[in-house]
Amino acid sequence: MFVWLFPSVGLPAPTSADRNTCGAPAVGDQTDKINACTRILEDTGDLPGDRALAFTYRAIAYSQSGDDGKANADFAEAFKTDPNNADIYLGRGLASILKGRVDEAAPDVDRALAIDPKSLPALNVSGELSSLRGDYKVALNRFDAALASSPNDIGPLIYRAVARFYSGSFDGAVSDLIAADQTQAGGAYPVLWLEMFAKRTGASGKFAKRAERKDAMTWQAPLLQMYLGKVTPAQALDAAHHANPPYTQGQLCASNFFVAEFFDSNGKTSDAIPLYQAVTHDCLPLAPEQIAARSELKSHGITTP
């Protein structure tokens, strides 16, 4: 899932803190985000494009708060202010995605790309949506285009690795994950995918040295230790559910997925499937684990809504 922020120039917001809060990720309580965007919108000296983005961010926040009426009103104001702004279409698509209405998001994401074919956020989200539908050919095209402009971006590197793996290119997936690991932006996360892909293709242990070099204090440590044979899957899951401080939704999502994969690669499909299904229910709609879990369930003849 992407996050795009306000431009570094051109937004004379009441304070820089307001600008940052208004453009922050749409997670958790939305009150501060709504208030910050409102203060920006009360400053009538802003450029039309900047006001349109403030309306868009506030609309997403209202949508996440369950107030679809206010969200729709703000999106309408955004379009009225700047009708050909790709970020507004992308923002409305994001709001639909965050509510789990993925099919509704696709036309808006397509429209954003039509307006701005080089938009990195639009390319990435289009690739993620295509991967979720199992259309890996389109997904790879989108991620290739995004990475051509931003080759060290860990997000599309991991998403492209997932798309490559599930379209049959193990070597391509490995190349992307090694590049992602070299960015040092994702902790042990890229190496978890490396270990999972290796185990699924009979190359278990191929990346053990890379895994052992990772900080044992990262949240991914119990999952890596599971792949290294140092803890059991049950212990890895227990660590996820009893972490201090509590794991985030994304961390619990990853724990369920990688333990499911570990079970699956060891022939314990009956243990893996409930965890895959938990991933499809509980993970963010476009999380890499969501995409992969749906592919795995499909390979077992199980359809997901």
C-alpha cells in the first residue's frame, strides 16, 4: 500500500505540522488528520491543486471514520477545485481500497494513470490491484515502469518479487528481494520472503547466512528463527500474539502468512489453510501477504471473496 504526501513546496498551510498531519497515512484515529486538513482549507490563499489535495486527504480520513457522506462531499469539492488531478482519483481509489471495496477502486486508479502515466503511486497501486486479481502480466508491467523511475524503492521491489514468484520466475523474485534487502529499509522483511520462496522451491537454507545476520531484536526475528529451525511455528505465532508492545495489524498479518507458508511447504496443508484464510480476512486489502495468500488458496482449489 502506498502513501503519497503533499509537495514540499506550494502549500502555505497554517503550520508545517498541519501539512504533515493532513498528508499522513490514513490509519488509526482520524480526528487530528481531519482537524489539520480543515485548518489548511480555512486558509483561502492556497493554490487550487493544494486545496484539492487537502479535500482529498480529509475525504479519505472521513471515509476511514465511517462518514461516507462527508467523504463524498469532500471528494466532490476536490474535483470541483481541480477536476483533472490524478491524485484525487487515486485518493478516492485508496478510500475504496481501505474500506475493502477493491473493485470500486480500479476505475479511479485507471483514470489516475490515464491522466498521469508516470505517476509512481498510481503505477504501484495499479500493480497491486492487478496482482490481487492474479493478473501478474499487467502487474509486472506496472512495477517495471515504477522501478525504472525509482529503482531502490523497497515497496515495488517486494510487490514485483511476489508477482514474479507467482508467475513462475523464482530467480527474478530472488533478485528483487536481494535488491530490497540491500536498501536496508525493511529490516528482515525481504529476507523472510527469500526464506519462504527458497523453502517452497526446495532450496531451504539457501539464504540462511543472510537471515542470521539480521538483528535478533526485530519483530521478524521469531519468524526467521522458525525458518532457521530454532523455534517451532507455534512458538513463532505465540511471539506474534504476545509481543510487547503489541504487534501492529501488519505484523500479525505477516506472522499468520509466513507460518502458513511454513506449514504448507512441510505438507501440513490442513494447518496452513486456516492461517491463509485469516490473512485474507485480517490483512490490509493490498498487503503482499494478502496477494500471496489468495494465490496459495487458489492453488488449493479454494476461492476467496
